[in-house]
Amino acid sequence: MSRIGFVGTGHIAAPMVRFLAARGHDIWVTERSAKVSAQLKSELGVTVADAQSVVDASDIVFLCLRPQVAADILTPLTFRADQQIVSVMAAVSTDQLAELCAPASDFVQTIPLGFLATGGCPLAALGNDRLLADLFEPENPVIKVADQAALNTHFAICAMVPGILDLMATGADWLADQTGNADGAEFYTTQLISGFLSAMEKGKAGQLAAERDALATDGTLSLQMTDALRSGKAHDALNAALAAIGKRLET
Ligand SMILES: NC(=O)c1ccc[n+]([C@@H]2O[C@H](COP(=O)([O-])OP(=O)(O)OC[C@H]3O[C@@H](n4cnc5c(N)ncnc54)[C@H](OP(=O)(O)O)[C@@H]3O)[C@@H](O)[C@H]2O)c1
């Protein structure tokens, strides 16, 4: 078991702390957000301390700060050469991390989502993917990426999740208007998509298109839907948003 520290104890740190504490690791977290750290302390018995004490105590340090404050918070901290660093911060590059965390040089950058706590979250990994796999597999599969640009494209795809949720919310609202049962409409819509995706074979290119084509055959309601979304330029909008987000992450 390892001593694992979190610098930044916010939305994305909390589910990782829960997952790693359940595996028996000894967890230290910084105090802010105070409400989150107090909850983790009472729930899991983690140690709450200032950032330098968290770094000093840890074999592995998770950096879970907002990118815009990362340099200000990390620059004054002293890291050790033997420490391993996991960064989940979008738009903080490997070069910047190397500068901010020197002399530590064993890094992995990844993109967790909150459902990692219950498993099934794919973790794109730039750097020491073995470290991430040791911590989070087999519940959460680790997918090695080649370089910073590739990691950034995975961040862009993560932004697609709320985009898809937004579309699903529109569909569920439409259903609720027809049925008068908002809870039932939301449950049906959510269960339909999650049940479909969990039953689907994964990991092979072309599977999404094959599933679509199996449903959207000539004369079907499914084909009417896929054609309408294409002619309404939904795909153009998605591609444009992905390109714009990818560009934003380059800067
Ligand atoms: N949320 C996600 O689903 C997600 C997914 C993948 C990656 N990420 C990345 O994770 C990072 C954090 O995102 P988040 O959503 O978890 O944001 P967040 O909830 O705002 O967490 C950031 C944390 O940093 C704390 N903080 C601010 N100043 C600090 C200081 N001087 N010392 C110690 N802690 C300090 C904040 O505390 P206060 O609340 O007191 O300001 C807050 O707890 C971002 O870089 C984001 O790109 C997030």
C-alpha cells in the first residue's frame, strides 16, 4: 500500500480518494475545499494537512488543482526526486509539470471522471501508465496515449459527455411533455442509453457505426432520426466544438 497525497481536494479529487482509500492506501489531502476534506476525514479517516505537509508525507502525489492556479500553488512547494506525480489538470503540459515538480520526474497525466469511484471509467494515460494501472485497474481501464496532443484530444472527447447529456435531457423533457411523467421519462431515457451501451461490444473500431446501421435500416424511425440529425448539422456542430476545444487546449 502507498502513502498518497492530494493537492487540491475538490470535485474530481473526492471520488479518487474514495476509490484509493477503499483499496487500503493511506491518504493525505489538502484542506481546501474545507467542506470536502472534512467530509473525507470523517468518512474515511484521511489526514488533512497543508500542501507542503501533504507532499512531504506522500510517495505518490495527485495534482487536482484548477489549471489557472496550479503554478502559484505548486511553485513554492518542494518535491522529492523519488516521488511519483499524477496530474489530472487539463492544459498543464508535461514540460510545465517537470518544471513545477522538479526534482520529481516520474509523471503520469490522466483524465478521471467522477464515476471512477464505482469503476468503468477509461483513463487516458500520458507518461507512467503502469503507475495508473497499479492504482486503478482492473475496475478502470488505462489507455496509454502517445503524446500531449493525443491527451488533449481525449480531454476534448470528455467534454462531449455533458454535450450528450444535454441532448438526452432535451429528449427526456420531450418525452415528459408527452407523458406527463417527468421522473419516468428521465429514467426511461437514461436507462435506455446506459443499458444499450453496457450491452454493446467495445474496443473495436466501427462498432458504433455498426450498431447504428443495425438500427437505422430503410424506412425505420431510427433512420429518420439519424438522417434528421445529419441534415440539421448536429455532426457538423459536434466536430466544430471538438476542434475548437482541441485548439483551446493547445494554447
Ligand atoms: N471535475 C472533473 O470532472 C474533472 C475531470 C478531469 C479533470 N479535471 C481537472 O481536475 C482539476 C480540478 O478540477 P475540479 O473540478 O476538481 O475543480 P475544483 O472542484 O475547483 O477543485 C480544485 C480544488 O483546488 C482547491 N484549491 C484552491 N486553491 C488551493 C490552494 N492554495 N491549496 C490547496 N488547494 C487549493 C480548491 O479549493 P476551494 O474550493 O477552497 O477553492 C478546490 O478544492 C482541473 O485541472 C480539471 O481540469 C476535472
